Amino acid sequence: MAIFLRSKDCLLSRLKSITRFQRFNYTLDEGGLQAKYKFNREMGFASNSKNSYIDHEADTSKWKKIDARKFGITRDMIPSPSLVVLKTLRNNGFDAYLVGGCVRDLLLRRVPKDFDVVTTAKLKQIKKKFRRSHIIGKRFPICVVRIKGSAVEVSSFETVANNAKENEDIFKSPLCDEKDFIRWKNSIQRDFTINSLFYDPFSNKIYDYTNGMSDLRSLKLRTLIPAHLSFKEDCARILRGLRIAARLHLSFSKDTERAMRDLSSSIEGLDKFRLMLEMNYMMSYGAAESSICLLQRFNLLEILLPFHAAYLDQQKSAQNSVMLTKLLSNLDKLLSCEQPADSSLWVGLLAFHLALVKNPQDALVVWTFASVLFHGKWEEGLKFAREHANMQVTFVPEISGFSVTKSDEDIAKEVAQLASLAQDSLCALTEKEGLFELMSRYPFSPCSGLVFIPKRIGNHCAQIFHALTYDIQSYEDERESLTINYSLLGKGNPFETRFVLGKIVLETLIGGLVEGETGTANDVYPEATESLLKDQLQVKKGKKRSQSLAEPEQQMVKKPKKQEVVDKEKFQDIAKMHSKAVQMCHLSEEINALKGNQLEEIESYSSNAVEAKKLEKILEKLSSSSSTKKKTQSWRQGGAEKHKTLYRRKIENPKEVVVGKKDDQPSLSSLFRK
């Protein structure tokens, strides 16, 4: 028996060695020897023989040590907990660096989600140096250090070295400093080139061993090893790559994009906890819309959220306005890496939208539902909804129509029913049976039956809607401030989540007004517009956005830099001015008889909303007639200025919407200028 076990262990060891050997050998099936040598050159590897699979050396001439201060990166940008960990390890004789995504984000002038540390100390040594710390993980264990309420993940160079012992035979040790060799060996084990950078805040040096800086300059996502091998090793890298690309607006290398498409189905084998973790990173940190678009582009959405994938396909073919993407876009406006939300917010948002698709609602009911969540009081929410129910929205199939004749009792019943439907929709997101039942609406769409959202989160989301299902007319959950409490939102507080959900739905309804309606954003929000937009302006201050990844060929739409708000009374005054100005434009029959051709020109200009200056030039020609001089003079004095204002605000831009200022993404050429 002992001999059998030893033989089994020996066989497993040989198979493991072969698998790791394949990591650094791009076989003929994966693209041939030519692709192999090209990959080696790009990654800084050199080969002394065309027939050699083992004799590879690191090309140290491509290694870079960069002064971080040239990119505006200083020690002050590091949070106190991470800096304490770095200083403690350094004071005890160990080398310690920031590594991975935080270095990448600092170079791109973004706020990192977290600051990971790698050190020459062993995990047990790290644990001894910090009282509140523990080691987690089996395949790649790390030490989690808790300082001042924050968790800092610390990994050891030794861990990576132990997981890649066989690779030491594949690569010759480069002739370099021992510290460079340790960092290089760690960097080639990472997922993407842009995540393989090291930053030493004490020497202000950034270390690049894999051309990561070059890929950052071109905003390109590239795997460190051939993409097919990388994703076969860990298919979660596919989701991680899409998440990074969605948040940073990156393009993909050809090899990476092809491998993502070929191996997309492999994510079905991932642990449900890992799937939920990656999806939450996508949805809760300000990149939900672009993440969903990328998931659909790479055929992953039909695996993770098959109903929403089928819905988006149907909307695209019908060329309808897509309410789901509007909801996610407004969600992104409120969230960021430094101000994320709990998963209950985006799960609840998907359940709400799912309920509308299954059971389309009257616009007044949806307005009331969102308004009550936002205002926290039934009477105030209902009053607000009734005042703006005449604003038609163009979401099909979610909105069935609009009516202002419903009684308060009928509205209360339908709002409670909508809340109940949203609760029931959570079953389709957390239970396989509910998903299959829901997919009967799209019988020809694929459905793997994969459900990764835990029932625990579904039950937590149900609390958001529960408050509106019973005795809604006595509902009162009023808040003192309309400012989002991101601390409570990040903890999944139902009170705060309910408020933010109502805010998102209201802003989506405003954005879905029928083209040609005279309502403006401020008409809908005579007093609440400023408070609704205040938070997202604060969150987005300094946040760089660029072109959507879903359609890279689409040009960005430039939005006005200054915020313009026109209140309801002023807008009505402008409308009256318009009618008066139009009356002034009607010339007498005498003018029509004398200057018929010129009059036709005036009418054509008026009907096409031509600027007042052009009208004045024509009127000057007509003014030569003594019989019309007094009339034209009256026009100039009484109507010209009003007419200019009218054309500028009413005709040229008939539907004014409040738009917060957004900063453009900084020029990458200037960012990486030497």
C-alpha cells in the first residue's frame, strides 16, 4: 500500500511539473515557434537556441527603474494602514513594496481599490510582527493585517517561489542583483503586465520587468504568459481582466481577446463565492454599465445573468431605449472605488428591473414607487409623483403607459404590488428553479442554470422592498439629509440602500422623457434636483471618464461644462415671450404685397429657428419702405432681445437637462512624458 501511495505521489508530481513547464512554452498548437519567440522577446526573455525549450534567459536590458516622482506619485498618497505595514517590515530588516493594481492606478491618477504589499519576510514572520493578523488561502496564502479598521493584504516572495520551483529549471538566473532577481521572479507569476509593477515608497522607485509601463501607455491589457495558458491556469482571470478593462477603459491584445472568447465557458467551473466576488467588484465600484457591456460582448452575460442577456439582445434588435443600461449608468454616477456600495444595491436594482420587464407598470406607479423610496414618506412621495406624472417616458417594455386619474388608494395598491413583484424576482437571481421559470419568456435564449448570488444576499435585498408591501400609506422613513451616507451604504444598511435605489430610479425616469416634451430636469425637481445631483457631482469630482468600451468606435459626446438650470416659472415666461415674438414676426398684408419674396425668406427663417441677427438683416431691407419703418423699428426695440433669448434656450435646445461637470481623462502622452 505504501509503495502504491509513493508511486501515486510521484506520478502527480511529474504531471504537475509538466503543467508548469507548459506555462513558459508556447507550443505549436498555441501559435507555433514564431509566436513563442515573439512572446519571449516582448516579455524580456531571450533564447540562445531555436531548438531549446529550456535555455531561456531574462533580458535585463528591458528592465526599468523609474522615478515615481516624475508621475506625481509620492508617499503621501499611501493610506496610513498600508504605510504602517511597509514601515514596520522595513524597520525589521525586510524589503517591502506596493505591488499590483494600486501601482497601476496611481500611475493612471486613479484612486486604488486597495493597497497590496509584498515582502521578503515569510508569512509566519509577518504574523509575528502584527498582533491583529491571520493567514488565509491555500494555493496562494497571504497574511491579512488589520490596522485602524482597515485590512491590508500582505504576500511573501517566498510563497510565489515555492509555487514555481520547477520554473527555476526553465529559466537561467539572470546576471543581476539578487533583489532584482527576486522581484523579477515574482512579477512573471502575475496575471497581467500592468499588474506586475512594484513601487518602493522609500526610494521612490517603480520597478518594471515585463513592459507593464508600455502597456499602460497604450492602455492595453495583456497577459504575462500566453493568454490561453494563463486562463486555463485560472479562468477567474477572464473576469478580472474584464473588470479591470471596464473600470480603466482598456483595450485587449489580440491574444488576450481571442483567449477570452475561446475559454469564456470555463467560468462555469468557478466557485460561486469567487463568481460573486468578481461580479461585486464589477457592479459596486462605479463600472457596472461598462462591465455588463463587456460581459455581453464576450458571451459571459448569458452564463452569469441569462435573463438580462436575453433582454439586452431583444432590446438591441428592437432598437428600443434600454432602461437597464440607464439604471446602471446612474448607479455608476454615485459609486467609485473610494465610495463603493454593498452588493444588495445592485442585486436589488436588477430585481426591480426584472419585475418591470415581467409585469410592465404605469409610469405614475413607478414614479410613486421611486419617489417614496427617495423621500422616505408616503404623502410626500405621492405628491411629488402626481405633480410629474404627465412626463412621459420611453422605456419599452417596462413602462406600459401613464395615467393621472388613478385614486390614491389604487396607486397605493399598485405600488405595494410592484414592491412584492420585486421581492419575488429575487428568487430568479438566487434559485435555479426560479431562473428556469423566468427564462420561459425567452425560450430560444441559452441558460446554463448557473446561480451564484447567495440566498443570504437575496433575503437582505428583500428588506429593501418589504417596507412598501404592507400598509404603505402609513409608511414613514424620513431622513434629515438628502446626502448619501457612504459608510452605511457600504455596510448594506437597508435604510440607506432604499434611499439610493429610489434616487437611481428617479434619475433614470428623468433621463427617459419623451423627446419633444417641454419638461426639463428642473421641472421634475423644482426643489430636489440640486440635492439629487449634489452627491454624484461630489463623487465624480476628479474622476476621469473616457469612451465606453461597449462600442469603441463611437465618438464621445461633449457635454456642457457649466450647469444650467431653468426653473418652471422662468420657462413659462420664455414660452410667453416666444408667442409674442412670433406675433411680431407676422408682417402686415401691405408688406406681403410689396415684398412678397423677402417675406417668404423671413417665414422660412422663422420656421427653421434661425438666429435673430439673420432676421434683422432681412428686416433692414424691408425698412426702406416708409410704410413699414415704424413696424420694423418696433420689432427691433421690443422683440429682438427676447427673440434671441428664445432661440438660444427654447428653439436651439428645447429640452434642457441639468448636466454636472465632468473632467476629461488626462492625456496619456502627458502622463507618461519623460
